[in-house]
Amino acid sequence: MKELFDLVQSMLEEVRILKKEVKYVKTSRVDDFKDTWVDGQEVLQMLHISSRTLQRLRDCDIIPYSRINGKYYYKMSDVESVLEKNYSLNKKSKCRGCK
């Protein structure tokens, strides 16, 4: 009986170790993605906006960018930041029927 208990305990410890490793891999991949640079076309497709809207976001300094040979690049972390700043859950409802 003690052997079975020891076996189960060692298996639980291995699961804990694996769980920590998986969590680390997930976190590091997300962090790597945030530092990724994408071109304007990818941002247009991700946000479902027009090229004029993206230009307006640049002109109004809402989204930072880098320009190389006339092509614009954006950090994914900056795109995410713009989305977070405009998240509407915390804003008051503009609907007259909702209070």
C-alpha cells in the first residue's frame, strides 16, 4: 500500500513540474507575439478597418508605427494597447433605455 502511495505521490510531483513548464511556454509565446512587428495589411485584416482609418490612427498619434521604404510596421503590443484603451465595458452606456 505504501508503494502505491509513493508512486501516486511521485506522479503528482511530475504533473506539477510539467504544469509549471507548460505555463512558462504559454507565457513566453504570448510575450514573443507581443513583440512581433506586423505590416499595415495585417493590422487592417486583424482589426477589420480601412486603410484610411489606419492612416487616421497614425496621424492622430493613436498607434505608434515604424516606416521603412514607404511601408508601415506596427508592434502587436501597440495594437493590443489601442484595443485595451478603447475597451467599452467600463464606459457608461449611451443607450437611453439602458441604465
